[in-house]
Amino acid sequence: MASLTKPWLVLLLAMGCTFLVAAHGGSGNPTAGFEKVKLTAGDFQVQSPFNVPERQRFQYRNGVRTFWVHRNDKPFNTATHTNPRSEVRLRGHDYSSGVWQFEGYGYVPSGTSGASVMQIHNQEGAAHSTVLMLHVYDGVLRFYSGTVVEPDIYNRWFRLNVVHDVRASTVAVYVDDKHKFGTSVTPSESYYFKFGVYMQHHDQSSCMESRWSNVTLYTKH
């Protein structure tokens, strides 16, 4: 694994995390050979229940974005009937070619269940909304509601990398530098990344939460 920068060391130590111990012994850095995409604060578009102030479902403090929703919350606007969410949609970096990678350091507290914490979304109006969603059910991170990606995700900081090869129509998921999942996906016209919490259709907890830091995009063509 590539060495972490000093700001990361300060942040992790301040948060009392055990990430540095968990990260060692991985199978390599999945960002090797990729070019980092410049992100600005305006690229992080928050979507949260329309009937409560954003600050009641989202917080950004000391470099950590914290998202939470309640099972009976409203959608993020009045025009949709989708489930409650508190998410960031990374805007300004939709893509339709090349190889793209999402990286983030995530944390899911115990008790959160029935929520998507990260997704690759298709363009609006596509036949299928997403090509990848990572759901949490009772401490297990899954590809949608199926294949186990990581069996023990609660109460620890983890490094998540998701690689999408558009031409090959494949996605690969790495947790703490280890390849944990890969599959072929249905092609779409364009794509973008989201992260946070988005309630799913079964096994939901009354409150769902995830925390994210150092979210970065990478690409290569």
C-alpha cells in the first residue's frame, strides 16, 4: 500500500481509528496507474429529505462527511417517490468511456441495516438506475442484496475502491486494498458516483448511517 500523507495520519489519529493496522498486508494499491481527478467542494452535491433541514441529515466536520436517514423520512424532492436518502452525488464528473475509480474511507456504525452506502448510477432515464450498489445488511457489505463483498463492516474505518471499466463493462471492488468482488455489468450511456445512505426495500433499521472521508476519483484512458 502506498504511504499515507501526513494530513491522513493526523485525521485518523484524531478520530481514534484502527484503520492503519487493518490496512497493512493488503494486495497492492488499486489506484496504481490511475490519474487523480481534481474535485472541488461544489462537486459534492448533497441529496437529503426535502422536509427537514439538510443539517439534520448531513454533517461535514473535520474532513468527515456523516450521513443518516430515518426509515420514515421523505424522499429528497417532491417529484420522486424513491426511498429516503442522505447522499452525495458527485457531479461534474459523469463519464461514458475509459476506466474510472471511486476511492473513499468509510465507516458504518453497528445497527445500520437495509441501506446502500455507495453506488455507480446510470444516466437519468436509463432502463436500469445503477450498475453497482453496495448495501449493508446486519454488518455485511453486499453487492445489492446478494453476493457478500465484506462480511464484517461495522465499527471500523475501511478503504473502499471501486473500479469501473466502461469498455469491458466490468466493475471490481477492493476493501482495504484487497480485491473482494468483480462482475460484468449492463452498459449504459453514462455514469456517475454516489455515496452516503439510501434506504433499500428490506431489513431496514430505524436509523441508517455512514461516514466518509478523503473521497477521491481516479481515471485512466
